[in-house]
Amino acid sequence: MVGTGMGAKNGILIKGGRALEASRSIRRIVLDKTGTVTEGKLTVVAATWAPSHDYNDLYAHADGGTSSLDDVPLTAKCADGVSRAEVIAMVASTEARSEHPLAKAVAVYGKDMLAKSLLPIRRFKGKHTIYVGNSRFVLQSNDTQLPSALSSFDSEEETMGRTAIFVSVSPAGAVKPVPVLAIALSDAPRPSSVHAIRALQAMGIEVNMMTGDGRALRLLLPSP
């Protein structure tokens, strides 16, 4: 009982004495990433749009550069005549309904951008479907590739341990969604994480991190 009481004081919940006794034989521990290893306070740090010529052929490689959300007018058009401001509005509205930290960060960023732009946004009334998530989800296909501008952005952000999500727009009656936007988010490790992980490793316990993000995020875990 003393052990469970001390654990509770330190934010560790132990389900009874049997679980505490069994902990002596633990050889591997798997940690959740967001909000456990990290602060869980995600922020949007970068974004890029697919060049307009990619909209005509999703299998073609882009031969131009990328553009950030800040240096291109939000009035510029994306797929099927939808403006970038309208895409941001749909994304912010969609993500605002989710409790996930990624969604919250994107929703807040989108709303801030629209507030600064002062652009009127028309309602779509079901004319378009928007997809927000990983590449497979936004493509709604296993045999279609992202435009190279978005895939290159994803690779660059992954090397920095950031999380990238994508946005595609599917007009009514379209055969497949059109990827138009990639957004990168950052979440800092908790200062205490490195000490806790090294303490576990010193006890001979293998520490793993469970995450749906890129492999580069393994750098969050210190070497034994």
C-alpha cells in the first residue's frame, strides 16, 4: 500500500498490490508519445501547397518549388476552383470538431489565418468533401502518390522529428480526391522524459515509443 500511495503522489496509478509485485519482472516498457514523452502542446510550424500544375496529373512530378502559407495569397485557386482560403476554412471547421491535439492545433492555426486575412468565405453546402490525415487517407487509394512537392515536404519535416498531415479536396462526383496541402506540426519532449527513460534503461528495461509518426521521431528516445 505504501508503494501505491507513493506512486499516486508522483502521478503513477498502480492497480493494486499484485500489479506492483508483477512490475519486478518488467523487461520492456512501451510509452505513448503525445502528452507522455512530449508536452502534448502541438503547434503548426510549416506548410506547403501543391503547385497548381500537379492538379492536372497526380502521377506527374512537380518541376517547380513550393510555397508557404504566408507568401502566397489565400485567394489563389486550388483544385476545382476552390481558393486556398476556402480550403483553410474547411480544414479549420473540420478539425475543430476533434479532441485530438493535432486537430486542435490545425484548427486554431486555420482560424487565426482567416481572421488575419479578413476574406469572406462562401459556404459549400456539401459540394465538396475534404480529407485531413495521413497520405493514404487523403488519397483514398493505395496506388496513387502524393504530388512530389508534398512528399518532399513530408520527408524534410520528418528529418526534424515533426508530424506532417495532408489535406485533399474531392469535388462532388470526382473519381478521387486531389491533394492540395501539407501541414507540419511540432511537439517538444518533456524535460523530464530523458531522465525517466535513462533511469529505466539503467534498470535493464528496454524502452519503446508508440507513435503513428515518422521514424525520425525515435530520436526522442535517448540511447542506452
